[in-house]
Amino acid sequence: MNRFVIASATALLLAGCADFKGIESQSAMRSNESLGLSTNAAAGATFVVNTEWWRDFGDDNLNRLVAQALAGNPNLRIAQARLAKAQSASEGARAALLPQLGLEADSQRTKFSANNIYPPPIGGATMNVNTLHVQGSWELDFFGKNQAALNSALTAAQAAQADMDAARILLASNVARSYFTLARINDELAVAKRTLAQREQSFKLVQDRVNAGLDSQLELKQSESAIPDARQQIEALNEQAEIARHAIAALIGAGNQPVDAAPSVASVKAIALPARIPADLLGQRADIAAARLRVEAAGYDVKNAKAQFYPNVNLVGFAGLSTLGFSRLFTSGSEEWMLGPAIRLPIFEGGRLRANLRGKDADLGTAIESYNAAVLDAIRDTADSIASAQSIVRQQEEQRQAQASAEVAYDISLQRYRAGLGTYLNVLTAESTVLTQRRLAVDLAARALDTQVTLIRALGGGYVAANAAVAANSKN
């Protein structure tokens, strides 16, 4: 044991020669202050998104489609498989901290040399050599190499869980956005059909005036040409609706099966969202959490690389039986055992350890800058969505006034035409303005819903709420 103490002290002394000079990442994670996100609770609103936020829109068909997507989308299954792989890696890293125990049984037919160390009758004879050993080893992780590897694997598994949460949020938001796209197309289709009916009525009116000698063939052809144009718009919108259904079918994993959905923008409830970026934005997003966890995992990899400069200290041993021939294997005197330390210290590795550390430090820098980039993108996404949501509200107010004026102008122009006080060209011009405003109303309403979905995703899509629910359940 004294020899072991001396050897350990010598190894520790040599370990002091580990050279890390010149190997250190220059990257740093951005702080909230440097990003304009105040840590003062009074300076920024706290807003938590519901875990199943799509239910807040009050549309049963949307709820059903999102549920189908979360159950059958292949991309989500891929994220789940990656999580399972990361978890298995952490289980493997945990094993390095535990003692290892194994059983070895050998039986060999051996010819012993007559001119070696064995005298007759063993020397020159052919005999069976049999061993039965229980072997064990345990690496004493004095310098934290294996613990760092385990921490890295555990943190990587947490990052994979956050990635899966992010994939779930992205999938739900894509389903909602595709659903609202279909709703916009359906409402535009209703406008187009209303336009066709209106133009057919106008055509009948012009025919009556031509038959009465009040109008010429010019007005008749102007009125008639507007009908095929309305039909073409209806057909184009039907095409867009079919493509939108295909997109939804792909998201929910339905393949070529028809999607039974005919949503309308007017039937969907709006969701109240914050008017500014919450102070705790970075804690609400799964992608930011994953990026932050990867920085932690890379930091543990650096610790592991540094620990490889230090000695490995192992306790190794075996106990068992060994004999020549089978008859005496389990008799007294066949026992043998060994127990002792094994110390391995890297002295000259040709720069391998420094190169490994330099690579791990570069990985840490990459992870930090990836985190910073993800944070900047998150802030931009949130700010853009908030700005768009606020602008759309103002645009809708102006559009409603413009449409009301256009509808009145159209009615007046039609009445003047019927009374013979105006031309049909005035009717067509007023009608064109009305149609533009009707389509704009649908487009703005659909954009409002789409912006709400993008803002919900930018705010984390319920990631924080989901973690809080898990924490609450674990305490109960």
C-alpha cells in the first residue's frame, strides 16, 4: 500500500506538468443586457403561452388536425429517435463510473516445452490448462474525466429533448398556418363566387338595357367579358385550395387521403398576445434551451479533454481457480487471486492530447456562437411578429373604412347606370375597387391569424408551460 501511495504521489506530481497554455475559446454567450432584454421584471412583460395553444383558436377541425400531426408526422418520429439515441449514450457514459465485473472460463490443450522453465513431468507433456476467474476493475475518477463525459452525455440528452419539443412546436405551428391558408383561400373563393353572381346579374341588366335600346353592344361585351374572368379566378382558387389540402395531408401523415376541412377565417377566434417582447423570452423557447444545453455539453467535453492529461488510476484484480487437467480444478490449492492499482500517465503523446483539447475548445466556441445566433434570430422573429401584428390591426381599421366607402360608391354608380345617368365603365371601375377591398379584408384577417401563430412560436409555443407542468407533477 505504501508503494501505491508513492506511485500516486508521483503521478500527481507529474500531472502538474499538464500544459493547456494557448488553448482557450474566445467566444462568450450574449447577456440579456447586451441584447436589449432587461432582467428587471417591471421592464418587460411576462407572457406564458398555453401548451396546447391551438385550442385557443376555438376550431375543432384545427384541434383534430394538430392531434393527427403530432401522432403521425415522420419528422417528429425522427426527433424522438434522436432523443432515444442521446439517452442511450448517457447510459453508456454512466457505466464508466461504475465498477466492472466479468467471468472468464478457459480450457486449452497445451504442449509444454521440455527445454523451458517447466521440469518433467510437465515439461515435454501435452496437458489441459483450465482457468476459472472472476475479474474486476474500477477506474478511480480522481480528475473527473468520466464524470465530465457523463455530464456531457446527460446534457446532450436534455438538448435532444428540447429539440424534440421544438420540432413538436414547429409541426403544430405549420399545421395551423396551413389550415389558416386554406381558410383564406376558402374565404377568397366565397368572394369570387359572390363576384360571379354579381356580374351575372349585371350582365342581365345590360342585356335588358341593350334590348330596350338604352345601351350599345360595347357595354354588353364589357359586361359579358367580366363573367369568364370571375370563373377563371374561381378555378384558380380551387387549385390553390387543393394544394393547401395536400400540404395539410403531408403534415398530418395522411398521404393521399382526402383532408376533410373547409375552414373560414371568420369562424376562428383571435388570441390576445403581448404588445412587446417579454423579458423572459430566452427561457421560453425550446431551440434556445437546446442551444444553451449544447454549450454546457461542449464545456463538459473540454473538461474531459483536460482530464486526459492527468493519470488514470484503476483498481484491478481477479480471483479464481487454475489447474493442469480437470480433476483438480475445484480442489484445495487451485485458488489464485490478484489485486492492485494500475496507474497510466501520458508523458509524450506527440501533441495528440493538445490537438484533442484544441478541437473540443473549438467545438465550445462553435456552440457558443450558435447559441448567440439562435438568440438573435429569436429576438428578430419575435420583434417582427409583434410589429406585423400591430400593423395589421391598424391596416384593418383603415381597410374597413375604405371598403365601406367603396361599397357605397359601387351602389351609387350602379344606381346611376340604371337611371341612365352614368356609363357602365363607371360601374366596372367601382366594382373593381370593391373587389380589391373585399379580397384585402380576407387577406388581412388571414394574415392576422398567421401572424398570431408565428408570434406564438416565437414566444416559445408553450415550451415553458410544458416544463412547468412537468415540474409541478414531479413535486406532487
